[in-house]
Amino acid sequence: MAGRRTTGPATTRCPSCAAPTVTQWVGQRAALKVTADLTPLTAEQQAALWEPNRLIWCLRQTRNGPELRWLQRWHPPDCPHAHVTEHRCPPAEPTTLF
């Protein structure tokens, strides 16, 4: 998954929690649809959120808008771009007391 071929980056808000997100098809044949938060992570957040089923993305600003690239293990530590994670809505507040 080199993340070189991408199609249709679109910034929008999550329909459930209204968080700002970017959605894009990524991969060799645009095989993976990714929705990521637009809020950049700090180094501490990135380390805490790193898990096998939740990818961290390098968010590059291009002429065509934001572009997500998979954050590989050999990603440069001094990368100037923001790093974001796959969007997950926060847990909903309970609506009842029982």
C-alpha cells in the first residue's frame, strides 16, 4: 500500500458527530476508502493511538487539496506534514439514567 494513487479527496463533516474529516480512496488501485480526522495529532497522541487496526496518515496539502498518505514505519521523523488518524466518532453521551 504505497498510497501513491489517490482519488477524490473531500473535506466534510462527519454526519454523526460533526467532526471535520477528509475522505479519500487510497492504495495501488484505490482499494481502501479512508475517512480521517482533520485535526493533527501531537507526537504523544500519535504514539497512544497507534494500533494494528487504526492507521495513522500523513496529511499533505497539494494543489488539489488535502491528500492522505499511509504513514509507513520508515516515515521520516522530521516530516513537516500533519499526521492524522482514522476517524472514529466519540462515544455518545447516555440519554437515560437507567
